[in-house]
Amino acid sequence: MIIIMGNGATDAQIGAVVTKIEGFGLTANVSRGTERTVIGAIGDERKLSPDMFDPMDGVEYSLHIVKQYKIVSRDSHRRDTVIDVGGVPIGGNRIQIIGGPCSVETQQQMDLSAQHVAAAGCRLMRGGAFKPRTSPYTFQGNGVDGLDMFRKAADKHGLRIVTELMDARMLEVFLKYDVDVIQIGTRSMQNFELLKEVGRIDKPVILKRGMAATVSEWLMAAEYIAAGGNHNIIFCERGIRTFETAYRNVLDVTCVPVLKKETHLPVIIDPSHAGGKAWMVPALARAAIAAGADGLLVEMHPSPCDAWCDADQALNPEEFAALVESLRGIAGIIGRSL
Amino acid sequence: MIIIMGNGATDAQIGAVVTKIEGFGLTANVSRGTERTVIGAIGDERKLSPDMFDPMDGVEYSLHIVKQYKIVSRDSHRRDTVIDVGGVPIGGNRIQIIGGPCSVETQQQMDLSAQHVAAAGCRLMRGGAFKPRTSPYTFQGNGVDGLDMFRKAADKHGLRIVTELMDARMLEVFLKYDVDVIQIGTRSMQNFELLKEVGRIDKPVILKRGMAATVSEWLMAAEYIAAGGNHNIIFCERGIRTFETAYRNVLDVTCVPVLKKETHLPVIIDPSHAGGKAWMVPALARAAIAAGADGLLVEMHPSPCDAWCDADQALNPEEFAALVESLRGIAGIIGRSL
Amino acid sequence: MIIIMGNGATDAQIGAVVTKIEGFGLTANVSRGTERTVIGAIGDERKLSPDMFDPMDGVEYSLHIVKQYKIVSRDSHRRDTVIDVGGVPIGGNRIQIIGGPCSVETQQQMDLSAQHVAAAGCRLMRGGAFKPRTSPYTFQGNGVDGLDMFRKAADKHGLRIVTELMDARMLEVFLKYDVDVIQIGTRSMQNFELLKEVGRIDKPVILKRGMAATVSEWLMAAEYIAAGGNHNIIFCERGIRTFETAYRNVLDVTCVPVLKKETHLPVIIDPSHAGGKAWMVPALARAAIAAGADGLLVEMHPSPCDAWCDADQALNPEEFAALVESLRGIAGIIGRSL
Amino acid sequence: MIIIMGNGATDAQIGAVVTKIEGFGLTANVSRGTERTVIGAIGDERKLSPDMFDPMDGVEYSLHIVKQYKIVSRDSHRRDTVIDVGGVPIGGNRIQIIGGPCSVETQQQMDLSAQHVAAAGCRLMRGGAFKPRTSPYTFQGNGVDGLDMFRKAADKHGLRIVTELMDARMLEVFLKYDVDVIQIGTRSMQNFELLKEVGRIDKPVILKRGMAATVSEWLMAAEYIAAGGNHNIIFCERGIRTFETAYRNVLDVTCVPVLKKETHLPVIIDPSHAGGKAWMVPALARAAIAAGADGLLVEMHPSPCDAWCDADQALNPEEFAALVESLRGIAGIIGRSL
């Protein structure tokens, strides 16, 4: 923690800050410069926060110098973590493409989807049984029936399933259907009670980035899960909100190298929600893999025009298979496999 | 719904769009321009959505022409709604200032706070028993004990209480302590399951704007509550996330006249979270009232430097009382009372 | 300047940083904490910049602790600066409303506008002779002829004139027509060559904030003007660019108290460009004055529907006069006059 | 142009809109729906703009249906444009990497840089002689002397040169030194007078995207250049401004497929300014090429730690050569060469 005193801070004001630091069991280093006095707190600064010092007389501002996340930080674990999803690794050298429809519609649609996902060489499948929709008047998902259809379709093809949990009260049902990876959606990234719940189990969790969440807030959200004991966390970037209106979101590829530096956990990308249009997906998917992502969440529907939601962003099975093939080439160039 | 066809769209492509519109029971108006053909869907366009048309061949883009919210729209209810909080009106000519600390700390702190809130002439009090905190390692609120302290302190001074609900499983406890106004926080604005729960009861709800939520998404979130039957909704602007780093958030006063045009429901402002520093609060509070807000949520603490959270944004009791006084003057200028 | 060393930085790496600091004639304070070593540079840190240290081995990051602006900073001049525009003060207790049309169209339109501006009790008039337009195919302003019409119309009513300079090559013409206040527009805020030119003269300059400029960048842009010798600078907030699409820009009232703290120079607000619609202007104008702005730039047109540009954001003369009147009331409440 | 009338618009109000449309020589299509009446203007809608209709009684809002750019639009020129820079093509199948230092420092530094750029197999070199700097107190570039050093160094290795023009008054000097590609910087994207000047010559122009410019504004800025007769325009994305503070800008790779759809002109990317740190550059550069960019602007310095500006974002010659090599592999996978 560093406390920068304002121009003209008095000795008494400096002394009060030092006393406060010492009161928490840390020691203070006072450095008097030509324009400002700077006070450093030496010891475990996680006990302190800027709002303890900022309202004190004579303080200009204060800031943490150490990141507030611990378990998810690469400082605490130098090597890349590889998460085991029923025998399928996420993280590490192998890249995983998770394909499937936006929402679970019918058993037939899910069977067909699973068949195409497996045929393209993928090992994990996505699909929403509970859907967070902007309007209360649109399709909200098939719920538990959807989980059942999804599980059956995936099992026929030996696929692991990924689906979103929106409400802590449904966690038991998710465990009953043995959902392999629980997705925490964009709108739930800071639903701290939900994070605590998935922190208590040991199922892998995909934590999507909030629409306007900073990388730091995202890491702290993961820390909520990790603090409960569940370290099987996968970050998923899905486009951020900016001033641009020509596309739904801006895919933030810069977060990939930055997260790789800050955390030991895997990072995947959802190019479908980022752009919002199927024709943008191949370019974004290729960029994601080239930037170093450990995998992708890609929407594919057996018949996109008939999809019950987000019909304009799903690839058809042929487009999906062709995309996976071109990603295999890029993976090879950067020394990875798919 | 308007569908704009691409340059060079064929008659067959136009025909397919018309057929799709008619399939939903609407009629189509085809207007062939010099550069583009435009197709209008006539009838209840809420049955349609852009993603039904955008993936069709020949379509450039499509858009709704009518807003997707109904119950909260001023189209459905022309006059301003006044919400009754145990005899205290929110909305209408009278402006309400809701004061109190960020979090419930001790019974003594709450008693003192309630005394100062009442002394300043306010009728409602704020305070957090359950706190959404960015870090899992910081104070998470006193929980149910906090509700108890809050209720007791407020009752001594005849104040109505406002506090945040973060988890649907706690709703029963909120009702037991007869929380007068349930606050849905910024991070929960699109927690749709929570919105549905507070839609089923009839307690007034303050719906805070998400950190990067558009006005349209915010109105749709309110529509989730309203669709369940609870129309006692109060919008609360609390600063939005932008590129600016000199202050925590940017208070968006423009949303006040815009919401007043779009909805019949009351709009209040939280100047404390917007700026993030106590010294900014008076200027922002005055701007909010001058812009037409129906009330404010203002942080006040008996001893700001000792507050357990957000210590740098609380006013002390004297500053709070002085602020309320100056707001009374501005209210008078624009023909309102406080 | 503070340099934070990474976890595990070696003595040699720390030594290299110290040597570099000393090479610039400053001294180094090394503080070894439990997790990080922090090095403070003591002396005139403006000789240093983070990019000198960030690429060095072992450095995690570095930051300035003193703001980079000097002349415009309140540290260098404690009292509010009042700028004299031909006898009309900007800054200080009196609030100035600068009214007039978006663009200079005809002599008659300008004569009528000047008459209404003066009738409302204003002393300064705005109007664009050179217009920055998004499209090359729209009206680009009347140029020098426009300046001539503007000067004549204003002189009949004793008004000072404010108009935008887009190109350094036109500065001579602006001086010939004795433009009283030169406006540097949003898109030119970081046109550094233009800033240097207006820094060489002594005419008052209104420096509009860039569409996505931080307060810090804005102050540095002002410092460009001030460094040339011209200290007659007026900041003008005009709405910033965010994710919100329900209105053109978000008026940032928070910048008013923040600028008042950081600089001694006056701050005004343009509510017309901020919201983009005439019906939003009164609410935003009142908020601006309540927040502490020293004045406003307001678009008024004798016949808004016939305006050649931005027809939807101009007030008509009656609306303008009524607005000025209500602002007078708010000014009184906060102890100012208008 | 489509004009959406408000709920309850009268026949007289609808008639007034029709009359206004007809007054511009277009015809009107009136479509009366169940909730709204929609009026379409048929003919050349570029004569119309929303602000002509929005202030009319009964109008809710209006919008263009055709994009406002013409020459740069793919509608006007279906095939990709390949720009000839003294025999080196930009656009088309071949990808160009433009390397070099942030600023021109000394003849020796430029000679060394040119040697390394050529050795890596590149044909174009970047370097700034005139530097737009946030602070007036930092190095502003070597000016005309810098152009001279740059030209000499590049000529020894047969490289084309790319450098930024900040001021129209320097254009003559740029032509004298035969600058091969004139760069219009981020802060000048909407310096319309400068755009008009480079529109009058036939030198290729790199148009960098403004820090918070929409794709639509960027295309309109290019249209300013094209409208003057110069169609040799190259778009350059360099990161946009968002709420994220963990890195300087967010590289927007989504704009690549979107621009490729909207315009026939080449699109390149500057990964160095986007991330702001050398260690991020390889990941971003690979993402850019994988997303379909036609080239890159990459900062390389013979000795990054000694660079006079942006020292933390330049690659050293070895890193640069290795990056070019890995990009060659990705180019091959997507069927292009480098």
C-alpha cells in the first residue's frame, strides 16, 4: 500500500497515517520528496484498503501495489493448470472447441447437434437449458427438461456437457444430471452468492467475463470461487461493451496474453456472442486461437434459420466443421494441437 | 418491425421475408426504393425479432420500431406513478432523500445514523446488511443480524428502510423484517431469477442501473418485475462505467429526462456511488435534483473515517444536513418540495 | 515517480533502476516490503516517464505521483482565475450563458439570433462559420462570409462572439474579425499544432473536451496552450462517448467539481451537444449550473425547424429566455448571479 | 430514410412529413401499422438527414437506411483494391509488415533500424518525425531533420517510408522528401481540413482509427479523402478506448471482417499501440493476421530500452524477425503470403 500525501501535508497528518498503518501491524516507510511525501506500508497490505486512508486529512490518494487475488494468481502457482473434464483436458497444449446450439430446443435438435459436434472431432458440447434473456416475453429455456435432452444426446456420442447455471437453487439438479462443466454467464459474473455456491463443489466452472468487467474484477470473481475450495476455473472472454454499434460486442483478444501472465488457469473465447453474426465467427475464432486461447465456445445449430434464439450467430454443421479444420492449422503453427 | 433488404435482393428473397411475416399473422408492406427495398411488418411486432430475419438470404438488417417494454412504458400509463412506501410517497411533487450508511455495522452506529437522518428531515433510511464486495476477503455484511439492527434503529425514529437483496433465498427473511423498500443492486440488474421473485410480491423495489446497462436494458429489467405483477418500481441511477479514470463512475444525469419521457415510474439518483468521494457528493446531488430526479440515495455515516466500507464516500451528519437544506432550495426553484 | 519491482526482483535489477534514477539527477528511496520492493524517485519527476522503467528487467510497473500539468494546475495558482472577454468576466461569481445558433446561415438569421440572445440578458453569442461535419457531403459552413455576418450582428447588440477555429491557417482571419473567444472543438482537442498556435496569442480560448478524452488529457491539452503563454483558457464539457445509445452523448457533470479542484481556470458546459435533442436541454442546463459550472454554451435558433444543421437540438427564442430565467433561480440558491 | 411517427400522430402531422419529403424531390410511402405509422422516403436519401424530421410535431425518430459513404463503400466497387506503394502492393493476397521505431532519433538509429527491417524481409518502414505527444514538455520529434534521416536510411535498403503528417502546412515538405505513405494519426482522424488536403494529392494514405471512433465515422473520414480524388486509402486499427485499465487500448479485431464487408480498401493493424507493451505484441500481431488483416505496423527499435519514446512497446530486432517468421506460417494457413 502506498499513500501519497497532498502538497503541504503537515507532520501531524503524516503521523496519523503512520499510526493507522502501524495499528494494523504493518510498518511505515516515509519518503519525503520535493513535491510530495509518499508513505509505504510494509507487511501484508491485504489488510488495508484505499478507502481507509483517502478520507484522512492531508492524503491525496492511496493505492495497493500488490494484486488482491491470491489463489488464482500466477504468483501462487507458476505452471499452467490443466483442468480435467472427465478425461478431457482444458488448458495445456491441446486446444478444445466446444460446439453446440444456443439453446436446447428438442431431443431431435440436440441429437443432431451432438452428432455434428462429435463428427467435427470435438469432445465437449454446449447448450442452454436456462436462458438469460433481455425480455421477459421471449423464450426462457426448456429448464430441467432441457438438461435431460442435453445429457441424453451428449451421452450417445461420448461428449462432455457445458451449460449455464443462473440460480443457486438449481445447483442440485445440475449435479443430478451430472453437468460436466457449469457455466457462470456474463450477467452473473458478480453474482457473489452464486460464485460462493459453485466454489463449494468440485465441478469445473467456466466463468464468463461480465459485459463491462475489468480483467481485475474478473480475476477477483474467480477468487470468490477459488476461496471456497474449487480451483477448477476456466475464464471465458465473450466480447466487451464499448461505444461501437456496428457489432454487438468487441472481442477483447488482448485479455488472452494478459490473463496468461496473471493467472495459471485456462482461458477460452466465445466468438459467437462477441460478434453476434455467424459470418464474423471464423475470423474471430482464428484470431482467438492465434492469440493463445486454450479453447473456444462456438454456436452451431443443425438448421440456424430455425433456431429459437440467436439464429443469426450460429454456424451450420458444414461451416463448423470447416472452421475446426482451419483452426487445426493455426494451432500447429503456434506449436499446439487440436 | 422493418426489414431492410440488401442492394440486389431478388424477388424470391423478398417473397420469403413476406411469407415469414405472414406466418406470424402479421401483414407485410413492401416499399421498393431506388437503392433498397424496405419491408414493414404490420401487426403486433413483439412476436418478431431481428434474429429471425437477419440470417435470411438477401436481408441486410432488420429492426424493431416499437419499444419492447409495455407495462413500464409511458405509452401504457400516461400519468406519473406515485409509489406509497408506508405512507411516504416516492414520485410526484415531493422529493425524498434517503440517507444512511453504506453498511450496517453496530446497533449504536445504526441508532446514531437513524437519529441524524430523521433530524435532517428525511423519512427513509438506507443501509446494507448483505454487501456485494469485489473481493471475497473483505467484510461481506452483518446479514440477518444487520437487518435486525437496522429495523430497530429505524423504528425508533419512524423511518422506512431500504436495503439490498442479493439472493432470492433471503427474500423470506426480508419479508419477516418487513423491509419497506427492497433494493436490487447494480450487479443484480440482470439477475432475472431474482427479478422474477421480487415481481411476485408487492413491496416497492429500487432497481439500480447496471454498471454498463443501457436505458433500454434497464427498462426491460423493470419489465421483468412488472410482468410478475409488482408495479412498485423505482429506477436508481448510480453512475455508469466509462473510459474515465479520474472518478469511479460517471453520473448520467441525461437518463433522468429520458426516463421521465419513456416511463411513468419514479427515478432517483445515488450520487455517493457515482463519484466515489464524499467531496463530490454535494455537486452531484444538486445536479440530480436540478435535472428532475424524484429523490436521492445518499451515504451518511456518524463517523465516516471509521466506516467499515466505502469510508471515503460518506458525508458526516453536518454535511448531510447542510446538503438537504441546499437541495430544498433547488426543489423550490423547479416547483417541487422536499 | 514510483517503480514497483516484480516478485523476485534481484539486487542487480534494483540497482539498475537506482542507477537510472540517479542518472537523471534524482535520488532513490528503496523500500523492501514483504512481497514487493518499491523504489521512489525523489526530485523533479517530470524528467522521468514510466516507459523508461517498464521495459527494464525485474520492473513490474511504474507510475508518476505528481500530475504532469503545471501552469493550469491549482497547485500553481490557488485562486479562481477570472477571464476578461472585452469587459465580460468568465469565471468568478457571475455565470455567463452563451447563446446562438449552431451555424451562421444568413445575415438576417444572425441579426434575429443576436436580438434574442441580448433580449434574454446574455452578453456572449455563439455561432459556427467553419463547421466540422461527419460527412463531406453536408454543409461545411459559410466560412469567412459567416464571420463577417456574425461580427456585424453581434456588434449591433454589444455581444462578444465565440466561434470555432479548425485550421491554424485561418487564425489571421479570426484576428482580423476580432473574434472575442476562439473555440477549439471536440475533434481538435488534441490537434497539438493548433493548440500551440492559439497559445501564442492572448485571445481567450474555449477548449472543448474530446469525445473520449480523460480529464487528465484535457488538462494536458490546456497545458499546451498555457505553455505558449496564453493562460486565458476556459474548459467546456460537451458530453462524452459511452456505450449508451439512447442519447448522443452522456453529459459528464462529475467533471465540474473535479476540474474545480484540479485547476484554477473556468469550466462551462454545452448541454445542447451533450443530449442532442432540444427537449433534453433545460434539464441538462439546470444540472450543469447546480453542479457548479461557470457558464453554458446553448444552441438557440430563431426558427429551429429551418436550421441548416442540428435542427433537433436548438431551442427557440421563447424556450431560451425561459431557460435563462430558471437558471437565474438556481444560481441564486448556490450564491451566484447570472 | 424512414420516419417513425409517434403513437397518436395526426393526419396533419403525417401530411407535413410527406410534404417535406416531396419538397426534396423524393416520394413518400406511408405505412399505417397497428401502433405506429412509418413513412419511407423513396429516392436519393442522402439529401435528407434525421435532424430535418426529428423536430417536427408527431415524429418519434427517423433514420437513414443507406450508409452515407459512397466511394469507399463496397457497393461502389465490388473487388478488393490493391494500393501500389512504389511497386509494393498493399491489399490483395500479399501481407505487408511495416516495421520501424516509434520516432526518428538519430541517423545511426535509423540506419540500424532500416537494416533490421530489410533483413526481416519487410519492404516498408515506419518512423515518426513529427510526434503527437500528450504533454507539451516531452520530445516532439526531430521534424524536417527527422524526415531527412528517415529518407536516407530507407533508401539505402530500398524501403518505402511511412510517416505521420500532423499539420497541413507541412504537406509540401512531405512531398519534397517523397514520403511514400502519409499517415493520418489517431488524433487527426476527424481533422477534416487535413483530410481534404491529403485528398487533393495521390499519395497513399494510412488513416488510423480515432481512439473512440465508430467504424461508420472512420469510413466517413475516409470518404473525405476519397471525395477529393485520392482513393489510395488504407485503414489502420490501433486499439480503441474502453473501460479496461489493465492495458492501454483494446485491439478491435472484429473491425477487420466488418471493414472487409463494408469497403474495398485494405485494412492493417498496429498491435504495438494497441497493447502498449512489447510482450503483448506477438499475440496481437498473430490475432490480427488470423482475423484477415492485410498488414501490420509494428514498432521495432535497435535498442528498445534506449528509445526516446514508447520504449516499453518496441520489439528488439531479434523479436521482430521471429515474429515475422511466425506470421508467415499463419498467412500460409489462410491462403496468403507474406
